[in-house]
Amino acid sequence: MRSEYGSLVPVDIWPGVPATLVIKYATAIRILNDPSHFPADPRQWQRTVPADIPIMPMLEYRPNALRTSGREHARYRQALTDALAGVDLNLVRTSIERSAASVINGFATVGRADILSQYALPMVFSVFCEILGCPPEIGQRVAAAQAAMFDGVDTETVNAAMGAALFDLTRLKRAHPGEDITTRLVQHSTALTDEEMIHQLVLLFAGGIEPSFNLIANTLLLLLTDARFLSSADAPPLSTGTAIDERLATDPPMANFCITYPPRPMTIDGQWLPPHQPVIISMTACNTDPALTQGLGISVDNGWNLAFSSGDHACPAPARPYVRVLAQEIIDQLLDHLPDLELEVPQHDLVWRPGGFHRALTELPVTFAPTRYLFPTP
């Protein structure tokens, strides 16, 4: 792509639905930090494409901080940032420590497991629902709809299931407030309506579970297969935190996203962009842009990469340390309890889920020495 097209690549995101993929880091930074020429509101584009294409829930307009611009965006962004700022990372660590042994007990005596479905996903799900104030029954309904959304399943079904579950959560928190993100949203001075609440929660679930889960999965794969992270007589292994940084930089859980819709024809890097057509940032391609990484080697600093995007629509600041703490604590708890964990199949036999946006394994089968019952942390 780089040799044939340069920084901007013409692609189809669905048969007959064209877009432009940005694969140069400097170009991505320019676009993401120019919201007047590259707004995130897709409404004009939506009128030109079939409403029922399966990827539409990932792209369509929603009244939330991701899919709006201007004053509307500022209002939603403030509510979201304020609600996230109340998350106590010490309580997140405690929640993970309390839950990890109980979850691992479900497979510890067997000696093998799919570490994604049996450990990583239940851990991410339970911790996020706890800080969100979401009961397990509602959370499970949302999780099923969200997985379908990322995999590009029937638009109408996904939106209906997601909306119904999140409406129930909103009503619950209006009636029974607590010390959680959802309560802080419903009580925020922006006075979000029930419909607006649903779409803020869609964004929170989309950003809080699937990418975090995939970051953990991809980091575990690196830890289990790269000699730099394995114990040896020559050198101590690199840390889990280093592995997380590397995955965020070289193979982030959202490979392509951060979509904008320029309202008028414009030229960038000597190429014309048509109006009201998606411009998609390839975080993976931009993070590994040879113009930026040449000479740095494979491991690059997380301080500049686009895993959390950039500009007005970047991942809110309070969410970033949460993601890192969540991933590191969940991985470290697993490796502390099962230090002899090994990949059960050759790495090339692993299967990646379909979809143009995420970087997600279908499963991560592992083996280890069967162990006796683990006593949960009090």
C-alpha cells in the first residue's frame, strides 16, 4: 500500500461503500487534530449508503462524544470525562485481585483452557460492569450485542438489543443511584436524556470491554511466544507493562478506526479526498510507519502512538490509565497463579476474528500444570 498509494489508500469498507485509509502517521495526526475540516459526524454520509449494512453500528451517527462535532461534541465529551474521572484505580486493582483466583479455579485443575473465554473476558466484563454500576444480567445482554456489532452482524438486531439493555440500566440508575460511572452520567449537569444516556453507554461499553479484552489477549500472545518476555539464563524477561506498550504501538486492539467525514472536497498530501466519505485511520499502519520507526526496533514508546487516537476525539484522559492497569493486573494475576502457562498450538494455527476494525483472536488455547484449588484474596 505504501509503495503504490503513499499516505492515503482507496478502500471499500463494504462492497460498494468506498472510503480512504490513512497509513502515514504525520497525515493521521494532521487529520485527527483538524476537526473543522475532518468532523466525526457521519449523518450526511449515511444518507448515501444502505442503512442495513452490517458494519453500520460501528459507523452511524449517535448523539455521543464519538460521533458528533462542535458544541454537541463538547457537551457529551465533558459529561463522559467527568464520569470517568471518578474511577478509583486502587479499587480496580482490588476488584481484580479479589476475582482472579475464583475465575482461574474454574479451569485450574484441568491443565488446559481457552484463556480468552474462560479468563480474560469474564475478568474484563466483571470489572467494567462493577465500575459502571451495571448488574450482570444487563451486562450480559450488552456484551452479546456488542460482540455482534464488532463482528458486523445484522444492524437492526444489534441496535435493538443494545438499546433495550442500556435503557434498562439508565432507568435503574435514575431510581437507585450509586458510586459508579452510570450514576455520575445521569446526575451530570448536562442533564442527559434517556436516549442520550443510551448512546453514552454504547460508547462506554464499546470502548471499555472489546478493546481492553483484545489488548489483554494480544499481549498474552506476545508474552507466551517472544523470547524477550520469557525467563532465561542470559537476561531477565521484559515486564508485562513493556509488552502492553509494545502491543499498543505495533499491534493495537483497534487496528483501523478514528473515522472522520470531510464535508467538502479537499487535497491532502497531494491527493483529493471526496466530500462526505469516510476517512479511516489505520492505527496499526501509522504506528509502524517506517518514516517514524526506522531505527527504533520493534519496541517503541507508548507516548506517541495512536492506539488511543489523538485530538478532540481521542480516548478521554481518565480512561487511559484504567486500560493499562486493567490489562496489567489481569495478566499478572494469571501468570502469578499459573507461571508455567504455554501456548497449546503453534502460533500460526491461531485464528483471528473477521472484521475490518478490530485485531481479535477467536481463542487462545493454553496448557499448564494442573493445580489445586486457589484461595481467593479476601
